[in-house]
Amino acid sequence: DGFPASKLFSQGYSYTYDDVIFLPHYIDFPTDAVSLATNLSRNVRLSIPCVASPMDTVSEAHMAAAMAALGGIAFVHSNCSATQQASIIRSAKSLRVPIAPTVGFVGPDAAGGFGPADGKYVFVTESGTLPSRMLGYIAKSDWEDLQDKDVKIFDYMRDCKTVENVPWNYDLGEIEAVLEDRKSDFVVLERDGEVVNVVTKDDLERLKGYPKLGVGTVGSDGEWMVGAAIGTRDSDKERLKHLVKAGVNVVVIDSSQGNSIYQIEMIKYIKKTYPELDVIGGNVVTVYQAENLIKAGVDGLRVGMGSGSICTTQEVCAVGRGQATAVYKVSSIASKYGVPVIADGGISNSGHIVKALTLGASTVMMGSFLAGSTEAPGAYEYQNCCRVKKYRGMGSLEAMTKGSDARYLGDTAKLKIAQGVVGAVADKGSVLKFIPYTMQAVKQGFQDLGASSLHSAHELLYSSTLRLEVRTGAAQVEGGVHGLVSYEKKYF
Ligand code: XMP
């Protein structure tokens, strides 16, 4: 019944996740027996198969800490200077309690009122952000009287001397005890003289309502593992020095078409200079591309070209591949060499994650799925009464103007051509809440397929035990909610 993947994907069609559907198999274990532990790359082990994309509206310090705390990992984007990228990595590693702050941060010269995202307090730091030396803070209640006056926050803030900081590596229990002890509303966490986070009583209460965190992704230094993106220029060798010094645990060479002499030389350089560091190559979508990077020595492959929600590469360049086909084809060759595959882009629900993993990937990399979270960089805004966060392609004109044109090999061209768009995604709350629910849904999918782990899913795939079919347009409509006058889409 149905088709084995080897047959379905060799008929000249480019399929994406929604085109295909798995046939259910046989269940002989409970959902909780499913393990989603996996490898990101040859030497980096994760307890969940989730990876945050190196995009400047997705992965900075708070996303990196939260993803590692969940057992996944994030790649810090490189659309900033090498020192800024290194500082984001250091900062992520300092966020032992992975709560994204719900208070605002400004520099001493700031004027004007509270923004909608500032919470109950605004903290004044030397740099206007974290980590930095703390100068003072102001409570919303103090500030409201001054809102319309043209005053500087620095002149009205409360002195920080009244606040006793605690060490950065305090755990939740210790933080709670301090809050209780001091009858304080917030606690300031400090490392090497700089404030790394502020946790309020409300944050703690919220966190208590989230699912319990499992096994985090911790490196040999005892800190969160953090990945980073780099390019293929000589300046990226210099950048890498900074990142290694900051403690980066794995790097991805960020390119939309990874099968290039530039990338192959960079892979060889990194493997020679930093033999301990795992290098992920890509992006690739064909067996030929994958084999070239495997021969060059990659420890992992990133798969996808034009499948991302903000991508226009296929429209602009006429090159790419449907993501289901790309993941299956690359995984089938990579698995022979023991190289894990990251299915990158096009994930918009838990079913897509099940499909990516059962088609051979070891992890999924996500942009839009994570961009509306509390942990993503940027402030929430309102659009048509909806709370949203900005999400943009790294090949959008806006992002390239800030420096990401290297990913699209636009460095020598005088005319910049966009391969991505700028948009917004809905507020999704914290990844600490919705990723565990998503993983539970993925486990249920695995159970339906009779796979109790990624390893067993891949065995079922390559032994042709798993069967799948293409869905017609009508079957896809039928597979979604249909025929209702109205409904609310809520999964948890
Ligand atoms: P999702 O679907 O998760 O996709 O939002 C994220 C992935 O999209 C890729 N990416 C781009 N691709 N133009 C592209 O063609 C772009 O501007 C762009 N920005 C990101 C990237 O692989 C990311 O992980």
C-alpha cells in the first residue's frame, strides 16, 4: 500500500511537505516512550530536534539561551560586526535562567516615555542594552507623571546602588528565594561587573506555568551550547577567531547555494585550524551538492533553497527544490556518510516537523515558526489589532543594507537584488511554552508511524517500511479544517 520514499521521490516532481502524506503504521508503545534526541552535527547532540535559524529577527542571546535550555540550539546571525556577534554568544552563555526580560533597557541619553514592550520597569544601562553596566532604573508608576515632559530618563531614574545584584548562575530556586527574602519585585543578574538579565516576580510566575524543561544543551564548559553563522570571505576567518574566543560550539557557513569553491575552501580551513569545532555546510538541495561538501569535510548539512517563508530565491533565480524532495534526496546520501541533515525552512506546523524528520533529517531549522516569540529580537508592534513582531529575510533589501549580502554573493555586484522580503508574524508567546507542546505533537506523529526514535524512523524509511503518497489539491483541502462557518485554531 502506498509508495516507498525511494519510488515516490524519483518521478521527476519536486514535492514539498504539504504535497505528501505518510500512511499510518503500527503502534506498540506509548507516546511518552518516543525519544526525539538527535544529532545536530557529527559531535553535537541535542535532546530535541529544533534549531533556530541564523537570522537577525530570530537568533540573538535570548533565543540562543532558551533553545539550549529546551534541548535544541540556535545559530547567532552574522548580520553585525564580529565583536557584536561574539558578545551575543557570551551573553547567551550567561543566561543560565533563560527568561527573556519583560522590562525595557535604554541608554542614559534616552528621553520620552515607556514603550508597549517595556513592562513595569525601564533599566538604564551604559550601552542601552544587555550585557552592560547598570546605571539605574525607573518604574512605570514614577515615569507616568513625567510622560509628556521633555526630560531625560537619567535625571529621574532611581539609583542602582539600592539594588543588590546576584550572580549570573543562580538557578530558579535561588532567584525565587532572593525575591522572597528581599521582598523585591525583580532581581538583577550580574556577571563580571555587567548586568546579564533582569528577572521579575511576574516572569517567575509565568515560567512556573510552562512545561518542565528537560535536558538542556550544555557544552563541556558547563554553559549553554551556542552556534553561529559565518560567511566565506577572508574577514570571516577573522570573525571566527572572535567567535571561538567567545566560546562558540558549532558554526554554519551561511549561503543560499553552498556548493561553491569559496565554501569548500572555508570548510577545509576551519577543519584544519579548529579541528575540535563542528562545521555545518550548505545550503544544498541535491545529491551532487551534498557529496561535494561531504568530501570537503562537513560535520552536518543544511538543506533548503527557496523553501523559507520569506524567500524569493526560486522566483528571482529559478533555482531551488521542493523541500520534501530536497530533504529526502540529501538525507539519503548524507546518511551513508553519517552526516546529519538539518531541514531548513518551510516549517509552519508540527506535521511539517514530523515529515522533515521521517524523510531523513535529524533536525529542523526554523525562522518564522520562532520569530513571533518573546525570545526573538525586536519589540512587539500592533498591526490591524494584532500583536506582531517583525520578521525579515536575510536576503531582503533591508537586511542586506545592514550587511548580510555575503549570503547571497552580492559582494562584487554593484546592483543589489533582493531574494527575500520583510514582513511580520503573530505573537506566539514564549518558545519555552510552545516548543514543548510542539514536541509532544511530533511524538504523537512518530507514534502513529510506529517509530519510537529518529533512528527507528530512518530505519523504517530506508527499509521502505514507511509508505507515503502524494495528496491531490482536494485531499489537501480535506486534510485541513473545512466546511465550518467559523472556528478558532488553538492547539494548546
Ligand atoms: P522559514 O520558513 O522557517 O525559513 O521562515 C527560514 C529559512 O529561510 C532562509 N532564508 C532566506 N531564503 N531569502 C531566501 O531565499 C531570504 O531572504 C532568506 N532569509 C532566510 C534561511 O535558510 C532560513 O533558515
